[in-house]
Amino acid sequence: MTRTRVLASNIFRRTVAASMGYIAVAVGLVWLIGFIAILQIEGEEWARIEAEIAETEDAFQEGGIEAALDLHRIGDAAEWDDDVILARLEEEQIVVAIRNFDDDVLVGYPGLWPDDAAELVYLDHPTLDEGLRAEAFGLGDEAWGTIALFVPEREYYWGWLMPQMTYALILVGLPLSLIIGFLLSRGVLARIEAISDTAGAVVSGRMQSRVELQGTGDEFDRLSSEINGMLDKLAQLNRNIEAVSVGVAHDLKTPLANVAGRLDLIRRDLNDSDAAHAHIEKAERYLDGLLRVFDALLRLGEVETGRRRAGFGQVDVSTLAQDMADSFAPLFDDAQKSLDVRVAKGVATTGDRELLQQLLSNLLENAIEHSRDAARVFVELEQARDAVVLRVGDDGPGVSPIDRARLFDRFHRGDQSRNTPGNGLGLSLVKAIAELHGGDVTLLEGTTGAVFEVKIPA
Amino acid sequence: MQVLVVEDEAETREFLTRGLSEAGWDVTVHDNPQPALLDLGARRFDVIILDRMMPGMDGLSALKLMRGAGVTTPVILLTAMSGIDDRVEGLESGADDYLVKPFALSELIARIKSIARRPEIVEEVNERRLGSLHIDRLARQARRGDVVLDLSPIEYKLLDVIVEHAGEVVTRSMLLEKVWGYRFDPKTSLVQTHMSRLRAKLDKPFDTEMIRTVHGSGYMIHDPD
């Protein structure tokens, strides 16, 4: 048998596909979180710039242009030099330039110009190339200003961190997913191969093969134990079939041999009409017995397929049992046995009338044939809480433990010599009929005599 | 009596032809339904014996065709299957009786006689008479001469059925169906036991026996006087 290669296995492909999905989602999340963080930072940046503008405007409203300029003056000089900017980058991060309408700098850094088009402006500074967010404002008709804020984080996020994280996720995640997929698949495949190997072994004839359990009780153990159970059941059915085949062969061989013998005798006695007739009659009786075995087997098969369930109807079991007991009473009389009838009224169930008749008939015949001499047999019908309970029993010695176990098996007979009447199918049929009706038949324990109890849901 | 047999299996065909001819009947045999249907258009038969399973057109289809064409001749279906569904299906298709193979020739003959004689409309009669035997079906009581027979309900029903078929053989399985309503064959001597009890009451006290055992097939009641 060809083994499934790990890389070609379904589980591997699924694991890898799932990992890819996770990576894609992770990348998406990184970008989303980055985007949200930047929005947040931008908001704060705006707020700082707005606050600075508002402060400057307040000073202008209260103290005029000089007050506004004082606010941003550093030292005595109106203009900030390049070093101030370096200090600003480290500390406040705010850069200011206020100009008159001739564009002369009144206070602040001359290298700062607003730029309406771009998000970012860059200072005209010899060493710095950091970006800033800038906003312009007016101070009456005397001056206008620009306030800007260093924004290194934004560049950091968009330009560097996000692609880096994406590469990292893909570079680390992809091989990782392949490795995890491979290991996971190999583990799962090993379990599946074990099951598959067992099935293959059974197919190739090693019927005793069973899947080895890991003892963890996981889903593979469960599957394995179900499969083992199924194999056990199949093996048991197979043994049953073998037993039945042997039973059929044995039960058919003897009467057929007898018929052959009688045919031979007929040939010898062709001139003796009376003797020939006697042989024919005997042969017919053997054939009759044979046909009965076949009828019983066919009937059993029919019942066990459950096909008869389609014809279920309401059956008045009380009347059925009473009629049946009345019919069989003379047979018990003739056998010098007695039949005690205790049938409750109004007991009914859903079922197959004909089969229920046959069930009771088989139990009564069984009682006639297998009870002791002068036995007292009883038939009892009662309505239990949710079941119809039918009992047929005698006051004999009961059933030996050996027979008890195999009583309902096909072709089982208490008398192994096969001299007693019957074909060993009667009780099998009783069981099959009871089961067809969703019930069961048991041989009660701890009773005097053999008592069969049939329980069928009402 | 004209009997039409449609049966594909050679062995059964030979067995039927010989047996039914020996019963004194005119037997026409076909191994498939088509010529039989032609025959049915040409002349009248008293009973048709039809195998259920045949290659080509099966017995059930042939039966439906016949009934569709207005042929009312009684039909007995022969079948290898004993399932109840099969029987119901057969009877619903217009068969008058149903016999499971293998069967005894005497069983078939008894059923042919019973069916060919069956009137179109079965009238419920209130009494039956056979010589000195009188059955009052309303009171469910039987008398032979002036003596009222003390019969159990089963014995009464047994007597009623065989008197209905007086002069004909009634087989064990026919009695199981008609008296007990059993479609299976109990292996005990149910029929024999009840029959011997009936005979003990009907025949033993009198000089002449009304019920005869027909060896290997069944029972027959007749007027001995």
C-alpha cells in the first residue's frame, strides 16, 4: 500500500493555508494598529500646535504685537539661530517664525516657512532634516506666523516600522508555518496510517488485526476503538454465519441422506406396492422437515431485515393470546400437560399480528416439547408501565447454564443428539420477532422452571 | 374444467400438467404470459395458475393486464417468496389465491376446486345443511339429527368451514388460514388435534362417519346417508 507523503497530505496543505491566513491577518492588524496610532499622534500634534497658536493670539489680544513676540523671544535676539533649533528638537520640539508682511522675521527661526500643500515642512537648516507639521496664523494686520512641531514618529511608523514588521512576519511566519504544518501533519498522519494499515490488513485477510490505541482517549483513540468494535462485530457476525452454515449443512444432510435411502428402497420394493408407498411417505416426511428449516430460515431473514415493520398496525394482544391459548389447550391435554392461562384484558401494542401469533405459537410449542412429563405450563400476559409483558413458563427443572447462554442461537438445541423434535430455530425466531417490535425476550433467572419473558413497548 | 397454466420452469410445468390432467381436467400450458394472453382472448378458462416470477413479463404484470382487459377468471398465483408483502401485493393485483412453492399437488387441487366453485358474490347464509347435520349460524350451534353437538368455538368454526366446502378436500393449511387466521404453519399438530376432538363429537356417537381424512392432503366432509 502506498503511504501518503507528508507534503502531499491534506492536513499539511490545510495547516499551511491556515498559517498563511494568520500571517495575512497579522500584517493587516499591524498596519491597522499603526494607522490608528498615527491618527492618535496626529491629533495630539494638532492639539499642541493649536494650543501654541491660541497662546500667541491671546497674548496679541491682550498686550499687542510685542506681547506676542515676547512669548517666543529667546535671549535678546529676535532671530533664533541654528543651535536653538537643535535644543528645541531635544526639548520643546516647537519651532516658531513670526514675520511682518514684508517677510522680515520679527521673532523665531528664519528657516521655517509654511507650506500649504505638504503635510510636512522641512527647515532651512544646515544639519537637520527632520520633518515638521506646520500651521500658519495671522496677528491682526501687523504680522503673521508659523508654528511647527517636529514629527519624527510618523516617518518612523510609515516609512520604516511597518514594512519591517511586514517583512519580519513573512520571513519568520512562513517557514514557521511550514515547519509546524509538517510536524502537525506527520503526527496526524501517523495515527491515520495506523488505522489505514489495520483496515488494509483486515482486507488482506488478517481478520484479527486491530488498531493500537494510544491510551489518551483523544479523537483518534475514539475512532480507533469504534473501528475495533466494528471489526469485532463483523468477526462475530462472521462466526454466526459460519455456525449457521454448519448448522444448515448438518440439518440438511441427514434428511437428504434419508430421502436418498428411501429412494433406494423404493427401487428395491418396486414390486411391493405397499412397501413402496410406505417408503414414499417416509421420504415425504423427511422432505417436509427440510422445507420447514428453509421456511424458518427465510422467515428469520425476512424478520431480521425489518421489512415487515412497514406493515405494523394496532394489535389486540389480549385477544390474540387468549385465542391462541384456547387453540393450544387441547394439545397440552393430549400431551398430558396442563396450560394455565392468565391473560389481562385490553393489552394492545403496535406490531405485526401474524408475527406476534408466530412468536406465541413458538413459545407454546417449545413448552409442549421441552417441558417435563405432566408439566404445568402457564401463559401470562400483562400490561406493565410502558410495555406489554408476555411470559410462558413451566415447572420443570429449568435450563442448564450451558444451554442458557446459547438458547437463542440458531440451530442450538438443548439435546445435542438432535433426537428431540424441532430445528433449533424456534427461539431464534421469537427473539428476532421481539427485537423487530423494539422489545426483547429473556429467560428469567431465579425462577422454578424455564420462564420466557417477552417485553414489547406498548 | 379448463385450466390454464403459465409457468416458466420446466419441472414444475411437467408436474402441474400431469397432476392436473390426472385430476380429470383439461390443461393448457404455456411457458410465458404472451401466448397465454392470446389464448385468453380466444376461449374461456375456469381457472388460471400463474407463476409470479417469469423472465420477460412477470406474473403480476400479466395478471394486471388480464384484469385490465376484463378477464374475471379466478387466478392462483404461484411464488417462491413467502413474505406477507408479496402476498398482499399479489392479492391486490387481482389474484384470488396465493400458493408458495414448493406445494403439494393435493393442496393446489383443493384450492382450485375451492376457487372455481366460488360464486361471484358470496352470500352470508344463516344456516348450512348436510344430510342430517344442521348448522345454525346465528346461534352458532350445530345439530346432528336431534342431538345438539357441544362444540368449542374452534370446533364449531372448523365444522362450519368444512361444511361450506362439503364434498371437497380442505387442506390443513386452508384450515389454518380460514379457522385460525394463521399464515404460518405451526409444527405441532394443531389442526389434527382439534379435528380429532370434533370427530369425537360429530362422528363417534353415531353409526356413520361424516368427516373423512384424505390421506396426505386434508379432510373432507360428506353426507354418509
